[in-house]
Amino acid sequence: MPGHDGHDLVVVANRLPVDITLDDDGKVGWKRSPGGLVTALEPVMQKSDGAWVGWSGGPDLEVEPFDADDMYLVPVTLSADEIERYYEGFSNDTLWPLYHDVIAPPAFHRQWWDTYRRVNQRFADAAAAQAAPGAIVWVHDYQLQLVPRMLREQRPDLRIGFFNHIPFPPLELFQQLPWRRAVVDGLLGADLIGFQRAGDASNFIRAVRRLTDYTTRGPIITMPDANGKPGRHVRAASFPISIDSNHFDQLARTPEVQARAKEIRADLGDPDVMMLGVDRLDYTKGIRHRIKAYGEILQDGRLDVGHATLVQVASPSRENVGAYQDLREHVEGLVGRINGEFGEIGHSAIHYLHHSYPPEEMAAMYLAADVMLVTSLRDGMNLVAKEYVAARSDDRGVLVLSEFTGAADEMSSGALLVNPHDIDGMKDSIVAAAHMDHREQRRRMRRLRRRVLSDDVAKWSDSFLGVLTAMPSRSEYV
Ligand code: G6P
């Protein structure tokens, strides 16, 4: 339970790190939530005694705050209607495609926006109720962009940070949003706004310059006070996120995981080359481009199913949103066609798994895979790329990585970078990865591991919270 003064650190994210289930007797159970945000934040929270405010994952679940996995969790209730308009609608059918280069067309609906505002207010109220005087409140991701300002209005004593886990779009795309000014003002309620890449931070600053008359100087935006004089400062900068690299490295070294990796390869018929893709089933991940390229490689005879196979894990995601239903049909049609055309008895071209798996099984798959394919069309960071590297203490394996991921900014010297729109170029890189000799693999993987093991998630959160804490508090302005 929180002390009567509240918590010194409050994390606010759309999802709690666990999805809550209620059994017939009303007893609360839970399972891990999907996605990179939870992967990154869980270890941060386990080391502090802060509170995590978030949605429980289901409709109309009224659950009291509770402790789980060394974290104090504060559930926010959403009705079925709010899930449809705020989560599936505005968050995942307006903002998500708009912020990912309009790969799918964003839908703009005023009712969705009204619900987004209302739900953001509920999260802000819940966070305000948990925060001790002068506490740090750290708000996460595109679902909650109005929370910083809403919080500041009721709790000017707080230090407020915001981190955007997905890209921030170029002004030319952001301008499509009818509520663009309200979103910018919502974010500017924070003291510190963090982005994955320097490019995202500069896109945001450009939007501020174009849509407001606030002064900006480098990463600093100066807000006017009540009299129109220069008031508080907001900093917008990049803080590339990471994973709990050592934990993942250790997990992949356990005898159980090592044995399971061998078993996976044996079950696949001990191929010379096992390729692996691991994604939420999302149109931003370039799964269709990857599978198309792989099918053409088989067609061209550059690899054959007797020696190579592709395992594609596509974990179920946002299944009520139309674009995701269409994607699933496309991907499954494509996999079926390629398997029908090139598969042989005992040799599938593609092993397609529409499931999600626990970290132990993921670590075993990474260890088993000779080539890891991360071919996103746009991706804030992509933590799968970092997990693959953290798992490979044997210095083996090749990472094929899209230029359009945040991870590419940090991993370009060890990975084979690809443009997923350039199918011929991607085919060449996949074939090169399949044939790469062990010395070259080791040389590249060592570079990648140095980076991933030193720049871990603790460093990320320490650096964000360090900058936030060092910023002048509100009382220093008045
Ligand atoms: C990405 C987003 C997260 C989101 C996750 C899973 O990682 O940045 O905010 O939680 O995807 O998506 P979902 O819609 O299932 O929460």
C-alpha cells in the first residue's frame, strides 16, 4: 500500500505490466502484457517502490490497487465503449498509423477524440491521487499525450516526464491531425519529453515552432507565464530505450534454455540455416515484405527448404482493429501460398506461429536462430533486435535490421542494414546473412553485444530520470 503521503515515483502507462483476469469467484489473476513498453519498464519498477497506474486489459474491471511481481499496481477502469473509442479507435486507428508514416490510413473521428480526452483525464486523476508532494510522475506513450498538461493543472508541485515509445512523425504528417495543437499543448505540460531518436525530438520541436508561438532554443522550449513573460522550460531530447540485457544474457545461458534451443533445431530437422522473425502481428513490422522476399529467394533457388527454414512468430495484437484483421489475412494467405509451393514432406518453408511465448522460450528461439530478421517499415526502437543480441553469448548469429527502426541508429556497425521496401536489396542481405562465415559473425556480434550490454534499460531510465530531476523545479521559477 502507498504511504499516506503517496509515492515518490508514479509511472503512468496505458497498460499495467499484467493483464488482469477475474475467475468465477471474483478472484484476481494476471498474465504478462504484450509489447516493448512493458519489457523495458518492468525491471525499472521492480527496483523502485513506486506505483504503476494503468488499464487492466479488459472491459469494466473494477479492481483495487494490488501488488504483483514486486510492483504496486493501480488499475484504471475502462468501459467496453471506451476501449473501442479510446484504445482501438483513437490510439490504434488514428495515432498509431499517423505516427508510423501513415503505412495504413489513419481514421479521424470526433467521438474518438472526445473519449481520448476523457480517458486521459481519468489517468491524470489516478496519477495525481498516487503522487506524493513533489513526486516524479513518468507518463508513457501515445495513448496518454494529454496527461502531462492535465496533471500539471491539478498538481503544479510535480516533476512530470513523458516518454514516447513510438516515432514522432514529421510535421507534414502530424499536421493532418485535427487536434494537433491540443496534443502539442498536452505534451508541453511535461518538464521533460523523451523520444527514441534525435529525429523524433526534432520533429516534435518543429511542430512546436509551427503550431505555437513559444520560443525554442535547441532542445529547450520556453512557455509563457500568465503575464506572457518567459516562464517554465520544457526539454525535448532523445533517450534510446533498451532491455534488461544482463538478465536476458543470463537467461539464455541457463542449461534449460540451451537444451531447449537444441531441441527446437532438432524439431525443425536440424536445418543448416534457421531464420527467425518475432513480431506483434502489426503492419508496421514489415512481415509481408520479409515473407515475400523469402519466397522469392526460394523461387530463385538461392536457398532451398532442405537446408533452410524460416520461423515466424507473429503474436496476436489489436484483433478488433480492421487494419490488423486485414494484415492477418494477407500474411496467412502468403504463408499458405509459399508453403504450398515450396514445402516438402518433412520440410516447411515457413513455420508460422500465431502465439506469444514466455521469455525463456523466446531466448531459446533466439539461440537456435542463425539469422534474425527485423524488417520493420517504421519502428520506434524494436527491442527484439536487442534481445537477440543479448541472448548470443556464443557470439554467433546475424542480425538483419531495417534502417527504419530506432535500433538502427545504434546497431549499424554490427547488423546488416536493409531497406524493406527494396525487395531485391533485402533478398541479397538475407542470402548474405545465411552464408556469412563464423569469423565475420563473431566480429559483428561482438560489436553489437558491447553496445547492448552496456546501454541497458537501467542506463536509459537513470539517464531520463537524472535529467528530469536536475531540471529546475516549478518553485524555482516563481
Ligand atoms: C507498443 C507500444 C505500447 C503497447 C505495445 C503493445 O510497444 O509502444 O504502448 O503497449 O505496443 O500494444 P497493445 O496495443 O497491445 O498495448
